[in-house]
Amino acid sequence: LGVPNELLEVIFNSELNENEDLENSILNCSNLNSSFGSIIKKALISNASKAGTSNRNVSNNINATLVDRSFQCLGPFYGLPNKLKELIKLYKGIDEMYDWQDECLRLPAIEIRKNLIYALPTSGGKTLVAEILMFREIMCYRRNAIFILPYVSIVQEKVWALSPFGIALDFLVEEYASSKGIYPPRKRRRKNSVYVATIEKALGIINSLIESGRLHEIGLIVVDELHLIGEEGRGATLEACLTKIMFLKADIQIIGMSATIGNLPDISKFLNADIYTKNFRPVELVEYVKCGKEICKVNWNYSEDSDLLVEVRKIDYKYSESLQKIDPDMLGGLVMDIVPKGSCLIFCASKKNCENVTNLLCRLCKPELKNYKKEEKEQLIHALKDEGGELCDILRVSVQYGIAYHHSGLTSDERRLIEEGFRSGVIYVICCTSTLAAGVNLPARRVILRSPYIGRDFINLSRYKQMVGRAGRAGLGEVGDSILITQPQDLPKVKELLMSPMNQALSGMHLLEGKGLRHLLLSCISLGIANTRPQLQQVAKYTLLAVQSEVLEVDLKKLVDNIIKNLFKLGALKESCGKIKEKVTPHGDVSVKMDTSTVNDSLHESTQTKTKKVVVLSNSTKLVVSELGCAAIKGGLELSRAHLLYEDLSDAQTCLVLQGHLHLLYLVTPYETADQIKPNMQVYYDIFTRLKPNELKVAKTLGITESVAMKMRSNNSIKNVPERVINRFYVTLMLYDLWNEMPVFQVSEKYQITRGIVQNLMTVAATFATNVVNFCEELEEFWPYAYLLKGMGQRLSHCCVKELLPLMELPAVKQSRARQLYNAGYKTLQSIAKANAADLVGSIEFMSNRVANQLIAASKMLLLERVENLREEAQDVLDGVQNIDTSFNQSKRS
């Protein structure tokens, strides 16, 4: 196949050539003597005839294609062409499948399209199986697939990784994360798509396809890290997504993969899925526990006659007395055993501990380590400086030794550079928090757990396995090892940990008074999936919560009835005309007491007279979602947040300050972030005193006056302004600086907040801004907001000068990388798509060949998506013209 870029170039150019006439015809529609419709029609029909296939036939056959469930075998590689096998070797470096992968891909569940859960240790090769199944779905079944991943960064990484395959195999890779992605997804006539989505975005895709009657377009849903279904909060969102698929009995295969589920039978019952498990690792993992100077091997075959921990050696690194004091655990010696030729991950209990350990290792390492790959380290330091405009003091020193820390306090750009440095061997020690084990694929020769704690909590077996599973890498040695460092007082708890069963994934739908289940049921009513009590009870029976109700001691029927009551009281449901009886009814009906001053059919009506009435729902009563409930669903908002947002938007209507963006930014400042960031009151006061008159007007509109600011300065309690408003405006000021293109590093220093949190604020605010627009579009009284706030989400996700915006459409490309590309002459997606990897590597500091090739592929994928969008829009016009012609001819005949 040659160089990856050469392969993609041929395919990419042929794709663009195929569509060139269509684009030119539309762009050149300037003849004023012809109607726009006739020009479009002529151009499209001409283009269709050149292609040899009538677009009308393609359009007419869409439904037939979607209904057709037959498998079209395209080759010997699990029904796929050998070309895919060559692509896997080219882009993943994999020559042969593992035996377990081959066995899994030939399971009866795969052949009959039954749901499947497969669980293997970390680094076992699970993802490749899922990707091959997606390729089969798209190419052999000709239906779309959804790939659900837990974090935005992983979604972006996966979009990069799949783009070369999409170009070569003629499918689209569409990103659904942060502010990316539209609902419902654009309907495609010519190509199928893989929607790579976060959990929340995947739910949005499913909801929009149900609402538009297009759920049949999806043939496969792959869920990575399936154990997250047991995570509080987001787990309920994932459970809701899968519950809808199961309840609707949609012809969609669900593939779940995980390394860390202890109650697989529960999940299997929930999804009606087969289970496939193997204890396979491509590289042997040897696990140790270090206590004092003793290194003990974990004996997983322990019995009454053998110990769990078997001492294998005592370590003595000949520390001086001074070294012994600063490094009593001999961490430096354990690291120096393998670096710089081998790599090491050190998992620490907290972000601060990551930085402290990094500093410690710099004091312990041999000076000659600075000379190892010295030039590459200098390039990395320069690249890190360019990313944020500054470089923290710790990394400035530690990178010279090949050591770095990695946690959420860093920007995504800094983390990405450190990860790339680790993969290339320039960085050989990373001190990180446990989230790296879940979010980034960085295998190492040795993994060290600095202590058996995450924060103040003792680790569980699932988290332990996830971290130590990063030890060992296929192709780089035959063994990997892990060392858990513990103190004598914690040794009994460590033994208990190692002997404990794997942690279970338990439903969180019932927590917080059934918050997760409440959102699911409200959504089902809104989508028309279920709208009576019995139907909602039936939906609840399809949840994981129903499977685990006995273990969790949850009365599901009672919980559903209580949720229906609460939905009325929260104003999310309203009375359907003539269907609700206001009197006592036979046993089995639900009595709902409402306060009519707060629950009205019209949101902008209110009454000062508070009266109580009993609303009784029979089993046949049709439940109707109120305007507020619909808005909350469309905005992806929990009901309490929806009420708060409604209140804030209503208050702002009479006094909205439009002399700048500050007040609008306040309205899209995410509540959750404002709850988490506590203002530094002295900093707050200093910033307040420097606000311009128009900015002060916004502050005073919110009730934050000079007298309030003085109380901030003296740390006195503030009673006349809610704390949530004060906190939220502080976060708004951070957003305002970012909006005005202040670098993340400067905002971080100004507000004394870690730069990672500052950058994440942009991502979260971009998502929330989009949610607010969707919310406002459902409420007629807020139509001005829908126009005023539209587009803010996209700008918030970038916060950069306009010239960089086209480049920042690329997955995971932030402002600094976009600036590097722009300064190197790559000012458009087209210029990157036409580049070759060697030129990019030579132009952009510390860019590897791997990243350069992925960047080029991602650019080409975005351009091809635009071409497809253009074709679809034009075909929609053509279909409309043809329908008009047909109607006209019929009317003439009649």
C-alpha cells in the first residue's frame, strides 16, 4: 500500500473529482435569466447521468435499502475485503488477529446479530473487534453505527483514528462531542456513517432519530467502558439510552465491552446479551506489592497451603541518609531500574501529589539523564511553551529529565504533547492520576501505584486492575510489571482488596429521588414511546434497575408512581383536556396534589391565590408533557436546572444588557461549573473594580453592586444577593476573558484556577450554550434568546481569532496548534488535506509522523463530509423540484 498518505490521496481525489461538477454547478448559479430551481435541477440531473446512476433511483431506493437486513459478503476477512486487513496493518501495526479475537468474531451472537458483551483485561485488544464489527455493519449491512465513548478527548482521538479507514472504505466518521454534531444526524443517501459520541450526545442521537422516525438507520451500537453504566450520574444517562433501544425492540445490535464488570449476568439480562470472557493479555503482567524494603509477588493461585503475597526480594538502592529522608519508599530506585530504555507510569492519589512526585524524581535522577534525547526534549519544551504561552516551573525542569506530570489541571494540548512524548520515548516517566488509566492508552514497561488511595478513598479492585493493566505493551518486551507501594498499617487492607471480587455495576436510576428514571420517563412521554401509567411501568421494567431492584431494595412500581406525581408538581406534565378526574377513584389510581400557583398550563401565567386540588390519574389517562418539560428534554436539562434557567431567562428579559456579550455569557454560564468553582474574593474584588461602565451595568443588573464588592473584600456575608449568582458571575468573568481571546494561561493566573479547569470551562460552556438555545427554541416567549445565543456555543468551544476557526474544526485541535499550522502556511482544511506528513513534521514543532498522518486524514474526512452535505442539500432541492413537477402534471391531467 505504500505510505498511508499516498493511499488516501488517490481515494480522496477521486471522491472530490466525482463531486466537482455538482459543486461547480451550484456555485456558478448566477444566470439571472434562469430560475434558481431550474439551474439546480439541470446541474443535478446532468451530474447524475455522468455518474451512471439516477439520483432519483437512489432516493427511491433508500427505504428499501434500510429495510434490507441481508448480509453482503465482500471478502474473506470476516466478510470484509482483504483491503481492510492491509489497512489494519498499515495504521495499527497489527499483522495477525489474536486467537480470542478470531473466536469472538465468529461467535453465533455475531452471526445472528444478537447483543454481545465481551470482557477482557486492559490491553487485550477489545477495541479492534468492535471496530471490525462497525466496518461490517457499514459495508456489509449498509447501516449506520454509533460508537459510545466516555470522554470528549477519547471521542476526538477515535475520530482521528477512524478517519483513514473512512476515507479508504468510503464511509463518514462524524464527531458528536461538546458542541459538535447536529440532531437529528443528516440523512445520507450515498454513504453510511459512524457517529462517534459521548454518552450524552449518543442519547441525543437516539432521541432525535426516534422523534424523526429514523431509528431504523442505526444497525449497531458499540459501548466502550460498559461498566460506566454503574457510575452515579452519567451511568443513568447510558442506561436510559440502552433502555429505549431495548423497549422499542429496535433491530439494533448492541456490543458492550469492558474490563472491569463484576456482575456481568445482570448486564447480560438487561441487554438480553450473550457473554464472552477471556483472561487474555498479549504481554505477561507480573504484579508486586512493596511494603518497606520487601517486594512481594501477588500469587493469584493462592490457597490454604500458599500465601497471597510471596516475598521475592528485599531492595537496597544504597541510599544516603539524606536521600532516605526525602524518598523513604525508594521510588527513585524503582524508576531508575528501567529508565530511560523502559517507560514508567506512576499513579498518585491526587493532582498535587503528581506534581510533588515529579519534583522528587528530578532531585533523585542521575544528571546524565538530561543528555538522553536532549534535542527532542528541547523541542518538546518549546512546543509546551507555544501551547499556553507559558510553561509551568515544574515541567520546565522535569522534561529535561524525561519526566512529566499529567492530570486535569493541565490543558488538553499540554496533556496531548506529554502523551505523544511518552509514546515516542522522549518522556519515560509520567506521574498521573487514576483518570489516565481510563482515558488514555499509554502502556508502560512498569506501573507504580504510589499508594493504595485515590484522594482519601481506598482503591477498589476494578480501579486497581485498570491501572496495573497499563503495564506491558505488545511488541515491546515479553513482560510488564506493576508495584503497589503500601505502608505496614495498610497491608491488611491491601490483601483484602486483592482477595475481593470485582466491583459490580449497579444502576443509579433510583438515586436522588429517582432523578435518572424521571428523566427517562419524561423523555418517553415526549417522544410518544409511552404516555400512560401502565406503559411507563412497562418502560421501567426494561431498565437495569428492574433487574437489580431486589438487590437495591427498590419498589419499582411505587417509584414510577412517585415520579409521575413529582413530574406534575414540577410542572413537567400537564392535564390533558377531559382526561383527568378530580375526585376519588377506585383503588389503583394515583392521587396527585398540585399547587396551582406553581403548575400552570401557561408558563407565563401566575396566580397569587394558592389553592390545592387533587388530580387523579386512571390507567387510561394520557399524560402530556408541558412546554417546560419539552424544553428541558430538548435542552438536555434536569428539571431543577430547567426551572432555574427559566427563572434566570425571565428575569433578564426586562433588563438585558446588550452593550457587549457579558450578560449573554452569564446566561450560558453552566450551573454545575459555577457550583464547583469557589471565587477568590480578593481576586473577585480586584476584577470588579476594573470593570468598564457597560460591564458594571451587567453586574449591577444581577445585584452585584459596589457595596456587595466591599463585602467580598472584607469576607463579610452577603445576604441580598444569592450565592449562586455571585459564584456564577465570577465564572462568567472568566468566560468573558476567554471570549475576548485572553490566553488560557493568563486567565488561569488572573483567577488563580488551574489552566485545565479554565480550558474545560470553554468546552462545558459551549455545550451548555447549545443546550440553552435548544431550550429557548421550545418556548415561544424566549424566541429572542434563540436568535441572540445562536452560534455562541461554537465560538465558546474555540475562543480564538476568526482566521483560526476553520482549523479548529479538526478534532482535538486547540488554539495553539491551530496557530502553529496557520503560521506554517496551513491556513485551511484543504491545505492540510493536500499536505504530506513529512512536510507537516518538518514545519510543526514536536509533531510526530503518526499525528501528522492522522491530522491529514481528519482534514480529508471533514472535507468529504462537506461534499456529502452539499450533495444531500442539492438532492433535497431536486426532490422538491421533481415533486412540484409531478403535482403540476397531475393537476394538468385532471
